[in-house]
Amino acid sequence: MNAAEIDAQIIEPVVTEVLESTLFLAAEPDPSFDWEDGSLRWSTVDLHRPALGALVLATSAAEAEAIFTMLWAGERVADEGAVAGMIDELANAIAGQALAQLDPHQSPGLGLPDAGRGALPPAAGERRYGFRLEDGTRLGVSLRALV
């Protein structure tokens, strides 16, 4: 199975659950996420089994820092590396849970998260989803197929 075949019936509940349990804020689908925002902070996790491809989690730089500050209650400085690590961890959790939903009898095969910055133009073989937390923070999740 290609990652882009993972549909909204699987990814939306997984993303909502991971964000709510991690950030303690309700989340809901919101298709208005701006993938072309040049300030995006994102993380890519390669998916190896039971689906092949990659999952990308993205949010604006300002929203990434706000999430980090909320999670750490001001006890840690929201520096570049720490914020990237937080986005990597969220992406990894979402990827693992999504793959577990596809086949609960097989352990998910994931690569290491890889953080980046900047706009994410559409890729071939990709499905994009947007989410909004109850505080207004927006996040995007992309599932990319191997091409």
C-alpha cells in the first residue's frame, strides 16, 4: 500500500487523537492550511510498513514556537533545535498510530524524522490534510507516496 492511499477515515481520527492527547487541545479537520507559507516548520517521517511513503507534519514557525511554549510551560527556551525535536516527535507519533491502524497485527516500520523549514509545494502522489486546534493553531499533515 502506498502512503497516499491512507484516507481521511484513518488519518483524521489518528491526528485528532494524537494532538488532543499530546497538546490537550481539541482538534478538528480544517482544509485551509497554507502549505505555501515560507515560514513553515515541518518534519518528514519515512513509512516502511505496512504502507510505503512518507508523512509530513507542518505548522508555521510562530505556531510551532507557541505549541512548544505551551507544552513546556515556559520551562524550556523555544530554540531552533528544541522546536524541531518537538515537531519530529509529533510527526513520529502520528505516523506510528496511522500505520498501526492499517494493520494492528504488524509493528509499524518508520524511518527517523527529518526536520526542515520553508514552503512545501505539492508533491506527486500526495494527500494533504489540515487541522485546527481549539486555540486557533493550524497544522498540516501530508501523506506522500513513493514515486
